[in-house]
Amino acid sequence: MKAAITSFGAAEVEIGDLNLPLYDGDLEAKGIPEAVTKLAAQIAAADAIIVANPEYNKGISGVLKNALDWSSRVPGDAFRGKPTLLIGAAAGRTGGETAYFMTRNCLAQLGAAVLATPAVLVAGAYGEFNEDGTLKSEVYQKSLDGGIAALREVCARG
């Protein structure tokens, strides 16, 4: 995420806290947890969203899926029409491509306007980031910058 924030440049950035209880209909019936309501409000208030998605065992992380499931339960459709850039990283050689497409599908169900730019995916992620979270590779940085430029363009058009 640090690489994306750096690439985006000057902007007000809020990182959503995905440390949420596991989705449970019985828990929801007692009231949506405050942390979930806060996350949905952050999403709704944002001009744009960047979802940094790791891949685990060829799939979307449970933490991210849980956050998406919970956000769908908050009235107001927080993601509806929201310009969203998906970026991924994984230890494997596809850079998290499977999780990328799974996440894209989940976001589509929530009405997010996921950018149709070439996928921003970092393969062999364990060796592709500097200690400060920035990218080492010019190729990956160029890919990320292209995705960020597309997101900025969509935001500028309103």
C-alpha cells in the first residue's frame, strides 16, 4: 500500500481497518458492529478506493472477503459507483492474479467501478519491495503508476 500512496502523490489518505469480527448473521441481527459502520463510512466518503490484495493459497484473503461481506450489510451501498483500483502482490509468479480476479468479482457485486486498466500485480513480492514499502523494480513501478494515473483520470472526470 505504501507504494500506491507514494505513487498517488498529494492526497488525503485513510487506510481502512479490516480488523473486524467474522461476519455472522446472528451478530448482525444484534446490530452492525461499530468498526464495520466506520469502515463503510470511510468507503462512502472516499473519492476513490485502492484495494491492495495479497493472494493466499490461490485466493482472496479471508480478511478482505470478510470486510467486503460486512460492508455489503451496511445500508447505503458504500462501494456503489466508487472508482476502485485493484493492486495485488504474491510470492508466486503470477503476482496474485487469481485473488485479483476473485476480488474484482466480489467488488462488482457491490457496485464498485473497478478500473479496467491492466492488472497491477507484483510477482515474487517477498523480494520486490524496499524496507520502506516502496517498489524496487522499475517495471512494477511503471505498472503501478499507470494504474494510479487511470484512477486520477477517473476522479478528475467526476
